[in-house]
Amino acid sequence: MRNIKIIIEYEGAAYHGWQYQKNLPSVQGTLETAIFKLTGENIRVTAAGRTDTGVHARGQVANFKTKKNLTLNQIKSGLNAHLPNDIAVKSAEVVSTDFNARFQAKRRVYQYFISTEHTALMRNYCWQLFYSLDEKKLNDLSTKLIGNHDFGAFCRKVVQSEHKRCIVYESQWTRHNALWVYRISANRFLHGMVRTIVGTLVDVVRGRFTARQFDHIFNAGDRTLAGPAAPAKGLVLEEVIY
């Protein structure tokens, strides 16, 4: 029995998130079908993070165990042959039998993309927001998220974990002409967390909330006080760090 670690890239538009759902298309379900076609084994795949409906990934990490003695190139090319063109296996390697993509991950890195101008090439991978943003204000607020905090204000009311605390290591905005990029890394993320952070930050810049109100929302931990979640298509899981 070998434990195979793979790095996966996918466009999330056609899927109801990563996690398998009965009668709904998911990235996990599609990948497990491809593994069955390649190996003849019914295998459960473990991922580093469960991306939401419509969210993309450039560096999702997953692992699965197989009895088949296929080469790594056969696994990579074989899976890609059975996968639709919106999911791609970028690499495959043998790891220790106790490796778990989810529980051994130290950090997940997400980026959110906003374009303040009309774009044809990026239209499916960003939030087209025709509004003047304030880089200093966005970064002043984003910096407050760094550290070990309760992120209950920016996630669904009900979560699968026992608490809503996350350790955020990076939280920064950069601008590349009309393209704005928000980069955030943390030990873990709650359901809808990044999109709600982005939506609320944008609401501050647009004048719906003041910076003081943002502080209150963050400290209160009440999702009903925060802004709406930004569109899923602008969010990408970039990297998982072990």
C-alpha cells in the first residue's frame, strides 16, 4: 500500500466545492471517479482544504492510498487522461504512510482578485468591481487580522470545528494597475471566511462601514454584522505549506 500525494489545479465554476456531495458535482467526487477508472479501486481522497462552491485552486494538495504499482508518471498522466479539462494533476509523489494532507498542513495560502476595470481574460477569475479602492485603508484594516483571533464574524454561524479561532500569518493587499490582489495565509480557514473578509473590507472602503465599525464587527464575532461575501470566482487556493 503506497500513500500518494498530489498537487491539483482546478477551476471551481462547475463544482459545488471540493467535498463530495451526493447527486452534485464536486472536485473530490470527480477525482475519485478518475482514480477508480485508473486503478479499479474505490479510494477516498483527503485534501488539505475544502474549497467552497465556485472557488478555484492552483495548489490544492491531496493524498490517497493505493495498492496498484503504477509509476508516478503513470499516476499523473493517467489521472489527467480521466479528468475533465477543468481539473489537472500537476504532480505526484510517494510520501510516508502516515502523511495526511489535511492534518499535517501548517499553512494554507489564498488570494482574492478584484479588477476595477472591465476585463475579458480575467472575467471568470475575479470580482469586477468598478469602484475606486484605497490601498492604505485596505491594508490598515487587513493588518488587524494578523494573529490568533476568533473569526466568527467572517464565517457561517455553524462550523464543524469546536471553535472559530484561526492564526493568520499574512493579510495584505497589493495593486497591479487595475488588478487588486488580497493575499492571506493562516493555519486554517473557516467556511466562507476569506470571501466575507474581502466583502466587509470593500464595504468599509465604499463607506458602508467605518474603520471603527469594522473593529466592532471583528471583535463581536457576529456574522450578521459583517458585509456580504465577495463572489466565489475571485478566490484561489494558491498553496499549502507543510
